Amino acid sequence: MTGVPNLIPTLIGVAALAAITIAVLWGSRTPHPSAPALAILRGAAQLAVISVILGGVITSPLWVSVALLLMFGVAAVTATRRLHWSWNHFGLVAAAMGAGVLVTLLVVFSTGAIEFTPRYALAIGGIVIGNAMSIATLAGRRLTESVNDHWDQVEGWTALGATPRQSTLALARDAVYSALIPATDQTKTTGLVTLPGAFVGAIFGGSSPLEAGRFQVVVLASIMAAGAVTAVVLVRALAPVRMRPAALG
């Protein structure tokens, strides 16, 4: 009976926040002002469905593996669409994200930093995949934009005999650095500016603050490791540019 009364204020609050988002963006004439609000609506619907599904499969290694593979596929497609979609780009993005996620989860579970259970695999796997997606998007877009903006410089290095990789080396390194800035700032300011979701969720789940803090540190380190591997692998794959890339939308 408590679910219905709690649901009504939730719906009102979310609707009000979405309305503020649209109003602010529309008032500032930002392109696609309704996109964030539509994302909230879509996210709420997806969370409702996944909550029902996971309630029955969270203890099953097989179904948790299926859920993680589905999450990874959607994340790779989403990141690729933020670049110029092509099957080649999808393969590069999936390979980069896969390397980052697999290396990170292997270290986390093989060292015993987090207990290897379906529940924890789903929790930390979902977090790592989501952040790898964001970092892949940032790295790919930053590299493309930098190469496009500095095409004269790239052509100049090429004219001097540099290979396509050498002519974009500095831009590629900057792209990796820029892609990791949000995750780095989040890690540096944890506990000072924000209380991360994994920490708060662990406390709400009954863990002690010390145990929740331990779990959050592992999560933050996992995000950084997966992000670093993803960004470097993706940028190295994209960096040998022979033609000026089209501007991103």
C-alpha cells in the first residue's frame, strides 16, 4: 500500500524537474530542448521494465550474463551513434569498450576486491559499462572535432613526411585526457562535493558506511581503469586519419 502514495509524489517531482529542464533550454534557444526530458521519460520506462525483470533473475549467473551482454550491446551502439555510425566504427567502439570492461572486471573479481556473485557482477558491471560508454563517446567526439578544427596542422605534418598516426598524435593524446576529465573530477571530489550513487545505494541496502565506502572506492577505480583503456584503444584506432572527418551533429 505504501508504493502508490510514494509513486504520486515521485511522478510530480520528476514531471516538475523535466518541465524546468525544457523551459530553461527552450528559453535559451538551445537546440532540441525537449531531448533531456524525453531521455528522462525513456529512462524511467526502461528502469521500470528492468526492475521487474531483474527481480527474478538477479541470482542467476546465466541471466545476469545475458543482461550484461545486452547492456554492453546497447552501450556500444549508443556510443557509436554519437560518432558517425558505420559498422567499422561500431566494431572499433565495441572492441575498445570490451577491452576496458573485461580488464577491469577481471582485476576486480580475481583480486577479491568485490565478491564474485551474480548480484555484484550485475551492479559493478553495469556501472563500468555505462561509464565506458560515456568515455568512448567523449574520446571519439573530441578526437574528431580536434582533427577537424586543426586539419591544416594535420596536413602540414603529413606534407613534412609524417604518417597519418604521427600527424594526429598530439590531438589523440589530448582527446584521451579530455575524455577522462569528468571521471577524474568525480573521483577527486568524492565525499567533498557529492556522495556517489554506489555509496548511497550500499548504505540504503543495509551496508555500514565503512563497507559502502570500500565498495565505492573499488567502483571509482574501476571507472578510471575501464575509461583509460577504452579511451586509449579507441583513439589509437581512430587516430590514423587520412581524410578530414565530417563535422559531428
